[in-house]
Amino acid sequence: MDPITLAIAAAVATGVATGAGETAGAALATLTGRIRDRFTDRREELESTETAATALDEEFARDPEFQRECLDLWRQAGGDTTNSFTGQARNVIQARDVHGGITLN
């Protein structure tokens, strides 16, 4: 399973759309709404990240256009950011947007 499908599944299963920024929140709310509409008769498949990821993977295989739509909405929400770290460090912070300060002690 690809990491984007897993991330979308986590957002749907945990209801992340309510805590995102205004633009990201609108795209995530639309994305989760479309997915929940698609699974109206199968809501139990969206209850955990694992079951949602499996269900989405299967649905994406059945309907590539639905997958493209979901991926586009994910990208609009800023879901295309990738953080990576290689090496050694005492502290590592990986983030996309930080509003406010970060203090390391």
C-alpha cells in the first residue's frame, strides 16, 4: 500500500479535517466527505486507519478516477509534503507549516 493512501485513510479514520487550516481544512473536509459518501453503506470500513487504508486501496483499484480525485484533493490540502532525515542529531523537527515558536530544551 502506498503511503499517500495510508495518510488519506488516517485522515478519514481520525477526522483530521476539523483541525486543519482554512484552505487545507476545506480540501480535507471535501476529501473526507467524498470518501464517506462512497462508503455510506460500509462505514465500518472507515473506523480505523488500517481498515480504511485497505478499503481505499481496493476502491482505488476499482475506480482510478475516484483515486485521482482523492489525490488531487489531498495535494490541495498540502498532503504532498515529505520530510526525511538521515544521520544523527539530538533533536529533529519535521514540519510543513509552523505558526508560532518552537522551543527545544
